[in-house]
Amino acid sequence: MGIFKKKQELIYSKPADASTAQAFRHGDLITRLSFFIFGLGNLINKQIVRGVVFLLFEIGYLVYMISFGIGALGDMITLGTVEQGEVYNEALGIYEYSLGDNSMLCLLYGVITLFITAAIVFIACMSGKSAYATQFRKEKNMHIPSFRDDLKSLTEENLHSMLLSLPIIGIIVFTIVPLVFMILIAFTSYDRDHQPPGKLFEWVGLSNFTAMFSQGGKLAATFWPVLSWTLIWAVLATSTCYILGLMLALLINRKGTRIKGFWRFMFVLSVAVPQFVTLLSMRTIFNANGPVNVLLRDFGIIGATESIPFFTNPLYAKITIICINIWIGVPFTMLSTTGILQNIPGELYEAARIDGASAPTIFRKITLPYMLFVMTPNLITSFTGNINNFNVIFLLSGGGPDSMDYYYAGKTDLLITWLYRLTITQKDYNLGAVIGILTFIILATVSLLTYRHTGSYKDEGAFQ
């Protein structure tokens, strides 16, 4: 009986664990009113500081909404109604620009207001739950925490809340709010013909997505080839670097290889060179008048006035980019796989040799499964990174050679570099936002489905 009473008392000592619905359902009138008049339950029960803090949040929100927020939500719906124009100033005899609405600011302030409203709803739930917790403690004749107790809890049981609150606020403000803003841009006409503040843009619904997928349109004729090349590039760039890096690591790690440290140092040295320096050097080397073409002319392999179009022919450009990426990526894979190879239990190899297994069989049955089990999450990450590998494409070929059949894209453009062209060069921000959303959907789908079907996810302790 004593144990049961002690457990029951422990449960009662944590009424804050109740959900918002439970607090509203089981709370008294004061508790329910605390959802609408923040801090009411705390103030009535003499938790003055906590109640005042809740109340100040509500007052601040009401002042914000009355002075600015309601107008911001209205502007978000219309995205502005007054366009900037020219007005003739008779006194000065010149035309002057009259101020108009800025659609981009209308959308941004509306998004911020929505997030502030969501935050105030969260605080309302906290106020109600806090009032319910105080009510519950009062009914059970338990100690009602004072402001000093609240401060003390922030260094003990609520330490995680104090430490994580600032990073979470930073993520919301600097990541989630801009992300939502850019997603909403995809549903507007924000392009080079509708540039605020000179021109207003408007909501267009799903028309940008429809244009991207409609047959016969130039956008669709660009999107599908670029998407195909992006996936081919990501698969080849990931698989070639992994396979060749693993083979290199096996070669250096084998017992017969001498001065292993020297070979590893040489490849680590190539990693130490900044990637953009290597890419720009390679671009110069494989230019029409670069060292490679000059040497080929000197040896008579090609004509004196000829040059191999490493970056001007679509097929050659793609092959060249993949080969250069192998040169850059293999040392990274070699370093990653070396540590894993050295941690494969030697007993497995000894048992396989005793059973008469050949070297290819040992590699196929022991080494490769172990490597794939450990490195599959890394391969998924590499695949994702290669889909968004802006540097290699932009610094080597710039997405070229350009094509008149594409909508401001080249034959080697990835989705990410095409997005760059559309936004930075062409100012078609709505189409760039559409591509960003589609890229995220593709990456999230492929990554999650692939990972959930791997041994790393299904059988975490298999190789422990």
C-alpha cells in the first residue's frame, strides 16, 4: 500500500506532463480561462512572476497585431495593391516615382506574423498547462513552485529546455522562416517581369508546377533532361568514387604493400588542396588551348589546329566531369574506408582461409558486406551531396555547353546549377523555388526509402 501511494504521489508530482487537451478538459474555469488570458491561473495562485511573463507575451502580441500584424496578414493575401508609378511634378518639371507596395515585403511580413501567431498559440498552451499544474498541486495540497523554484529547475530537471531554447529559436528564425518564405515564392508570379518594388507579383497557385510538367512546354523539355542527367551524375559520381576509393584502400592496406604511410600521405596531400583550386586548374588543363590539347597536337595525335572539345561537346563534357570528380573524390573515400578495413575482425579472414576461400570470395563474402553495412549511410549522404554538387559543375563547365532547346540551361547543368541560373541570372525566383521544392522531394524520398531498406537500419547490431 505504501509503495502504491508513493508511486501515485510521484505521478501527481508531474501534472505538467498532461497534454493540452487534458489540461483544458480536466481543468477548472480559471485553468480554461488561462488559455485565453495568459497567466491568469498563476496570478490567482500567487505565482506572480510566471503569470506576469505569460501576460506580457499576450499583451505584446495584441499590440503587435493591432499596430501591424492584421495589416501584414491582409497584405500577404493580396501581395500589394498599389504599384509604383511615375508622377509628373509640375513645380520641378520632372517625373518622380510614387511609392507603392512591395510584394516581397508583404509576403515576408505575413510569414513572420504567421510564425509569431503560432508561437503565441504555443505560449497559450503553456499558460493553460501551467495553470492546470498549479491547480492540480493545490488540490493535492502539494508545494506550489515559486519563482525561485522555477529558476532552480532550469539548472536541474529543465536544464535541457534552457540550453536548447536559444538554438531552436535560431533555427526557426534563420532557417525555417526563410525556407517557408521561399516555398511560398513557388506559388507566385515572382519572375523577371514582376520585380518589386517596381512591379507587384501575385498568387498563381500551382501554375508554376503545371508549367514544369506540361508536355510540349519549354520548361518541361528542360526539366526532364536536367533531372535525368542529375540522377545519372549522382549515381556515377557516388559509385565510381566509392568503388575506386575502396580498391585503393585495399591495395594500400594489403600485407605486401610497403611504405603504407607514404602512399596515404600522398593522397591526404591531394585532399589538403582546396577543391575549387583543383577544379579551376583542371578547367585550365582541359581547355581548348590547355596543356592536354597542346601535348596531343605536339605528339601528332590530333591536327595542328584541332582540339578535343572536353567542355564544349555535351558527351565529352559529361565524361570529363565524371573523370575529374573521380580524381577529387577517391582520396576522401580511401581515407574513410581505410579506418573501416582496419577494424574488420581478423578472425573472419583466418576462418575463411582455413575453409579454403579464395581472395575474391573473401572480398565478396566478408569485406564488401562489412563495408556496405557500415558505409551505406555515408553513401546515401554522398549521393545527396552529389545531386547538390554545385562546385564541380559550375567551376568546370559552368553548366555548358548551352542549348537553345533548353530554358536557360546547359547540357551539363544539374538541378542545383539550373536553379542558380534561373534565380541569379534570369531573376525567375518562382521557378527556382519550384525546382528547390522538387529537388527536396526527390532527395527525401530516395534517401529515406533507400536507408530503410539497408542492413544498417534493419539490423543495427549485426556486425557488433
